[in-house]
Amino acid sequence: MIHVCFPLYDKYGTYSKYLGTAICSLFVNAGDNPITAHIIHDSTLTEENKNKFQHLAQMFEKTILFHKIDTCEFQPLIKMVKGFTIGTLFRLKIPDIMSENIDKVIYLDCDLIVHLNITELWNMDLGDCYIAACSDPDEGLLKKQWLSKKKKTKNDHYFNAGIMVMNLKCIREMGNLCRMCLDFLIQHPECTLADQDAMNYFFCGNVYYLPSKFNYFSRKLCDVKTEPMEEGIYHISGESVNWEQNRNV
């Protein structure tokens, strides 16, 4: 069984459709491979949208499981994640949420399209590395962020946490990932990329770096010029697609 986790914070009830698109692309390209998509959410997920996700899974004969979390422990960091949504912190709960007999999971952001068979990523041998991820391509952003300034990581060794394979066995042996990262961020409010900074700090030196095709960055899907589309995971990030953040709070 392939386990894939997504976070969902849907304050306005409109973000679920983007996650639905990501999950659909995952299922379409997976063929007959068994997949369980885990949705980590808070109380903002409506029953109507929950039913739509279930219907999507039934269409493709896959499985979707829902994991509702209490976001109270994230409240001290609300101001710190103002450039994102609180949903970015949900991935920190993955080692706690997943069953103890699940030693590995693929984490995917919602703002992406999967255009390959996810088994290729799942079958990566991480060895003793905590995670597998791609180097973050935004060098201009990285030069400004705290870890680079403090020489805690080099730009080409700073990973993007939007797409990861997580070695849960090794991560759990470190301690409680969520508590460690939250404590770190409270102590270092100057970090601009929230939990991504924290994970880069703790996992530095124990990352398996993936080929760039597993995290192609694009401001919008129409930027993709190749025809037919190359295999890859297209991460559609940036201000043009910060759908929920750009709404009035």
C-alpha cells in the first residue's frame, strides 16, 4: 500500500476543489497500484466536501482516510505563518497521525499536479535519511531567509518541503517532530518560511535529494511549454496561486 498525505485548511470552503484536483491527478496516473490518500484537516473541512472526496476515491477504487487535528498548539505561531495558512503546519503531525506500522509516507502540498506514476517516488530507497526532497529552486528567496544568513544550510542543500518522502521510522526516533519544530520556531521568530525552515534545520545532513522532476516549480500550469507534458510533479506555487491567502480575512 502506498500512503500519501495532504494537508487541508479550508477556511472559506473553496480550497477543497484544488486538493481534489491534486488527488485526482494522483489517482489517474497510479494505474492499479493501491493508494491510500490521507487528508490531514481541521474543522474547516465540510461534510459536503468530505463526501466529494469519498466519491472521488470510489471512482478510482482507491482509499481516502481523514485525520482531524486540534490546531490549538499552533496558535502561538499564527502571526509567524501570515504569508501562508496555518495548514502549512499540519504536516508536522504526520509522524503522530500515521499508524505505528507505517514506516514511510509521501507528503504532497495541495497546489500541484501529479503527472507521473507515484510508485516511482514511493520506491526510492532512502537508506538512513530522514526524508527525500528536492532542493528549493528559489535562490533569491533563500538568500534572504534565516538559515542561509546563519550559515546553517547552503542554498543548494535547502529543500522544499512541499513534496517529500518521509522516513517515519527514523523521524520518530528523533523525538516528537511537531513539538521540536514548534519550539524551534518560537525561539526563532526571524524564520520566514515557518516549518520548512525548522525541518531544514533538524534534517540537515540527512536528506536524500531527489531529481528536479519530482518538484517542478511553475507560477501557473500554462508556463509548461513542453508538448506532450514531461513526466513530473508540477508544483504551482507563488502569489498568483495563493488563492486563500489573497482573500480578505
